[in-house]
Amino acid sequence: QVQLVESGGGLVQPGGSLRLSCTFSGSVFTIYTMGWYRQAPGKQRELVARITSDGRTDYADSVKGRFTISRDNAKNTVYLQMNNLKPEDTAVYYCNANNWARGTSWGQGTQVTVSS
């Protein structure tokens, strides 16, 4: 059973940076596409960024050029580097692991608040 544990959220001023981490356990990390999603109050959960097992990435238009997703297969960890944060980035950020045959799993979420 896949388990995902996020860390790195917090309060940051506009223009600041944060790095989120998600540690994966319970299966074979390298066969999963890993993603970061977010959900703001009153809004639907949305894709922020994802990275395939072979390193291909894609991003939501709203974060392109500001956020970078990466993975360290030796550490079973996926990261989301967030730069030039804006108040509209405020949300709970969730880690996701997806494999077409083995299903999808979610982390518990970590709060990111961008405010002065």
C-alpha cells in the first residue's frame, strides 16, 4: 500500500519561495507518475505539476516559469520548488502517486499560505 508524506508548507510573503517534499513508501517509486495538486477554499482540487517515471514534466499554466517539479529516485521523494509565490497560490497542496495498473494514492496535504 502506497503511503505519501508531504512536508515543507508554511506561511510566506508574496514573492517568496518554498520547497515541498513528498516521501513515497510501500511500492516501487520508479513506476509511478508523481504529481502535486492543490485545493483552495471553495475551489476544486487542481493539478499543479506532475513528473513521469522517465522525467517528463507538465505544469498548470498559472505556475509555469515559477514552480519546478523534480524527483529523486534514490530517495523515493518528489519535490515542488515554488518561487515568486503569489497570494493566489494559497491552498492545501497534495502529493499524488499514479500508476495505470496499480491505481492512485494521495498524501494528507500541506498548507501553503502566501500573505503579507
